[in-house]
Amino acid sequence: MIVNERQTPKGLLVSVCDRDILGETFENGDVSITVNEEFYGGEEVDESAVEATLARASVGNLVGEQSVSLAIEQGHVEAANVLDIDGVPHAQFLRM
């Protein structure tokens, strides 16, 4: 998985995507997501590193089967709140 961390005035923003979808665009009706290098590009890491960074995140943005599944398993995202965009799961979370 690829992780990108950014410090914002609202806290740590973490974007995570599956490696194989970086650079792809997915559409489902009026909904579209581009997994671009600017937002999702970062360091390729293992599952334990993703778990650690999601635990610190104030905001999480995840796309891809592996990334979203891990966020669900770790309790950051509810499965019922995951969007399916052209067969690719996408989820976000915000901690307040």
C-alpha cells in the first residue's frame, strides 16, 4: 500500500491507496475518483505501517480493496459507509 501523510491545521491527513491503482480513474455515474500521484503518492509500506499511521490520523482517505479492508478491520471505517466506485472501494474518516 502507498501512504501519504500531511500535517494540516486540523491534524494529520493520511491518504492510503493500493499500489496497483495509483494513477487510475474510476467512475460510477456522477461519482468519479482519480487516484493521482499528487494526493495519494508517497511511501510504499507494509500493513503494520499503515495500521500505525491510520491510528494517528485525524482524517483518512482510502481507496482500494486492501487499503479499505484494513481500515475496516482496524475499526477506522464502518463497512456500511464504504462507497463502491466502479468496483473499487473508497472510504473516508474524520476524528474529532
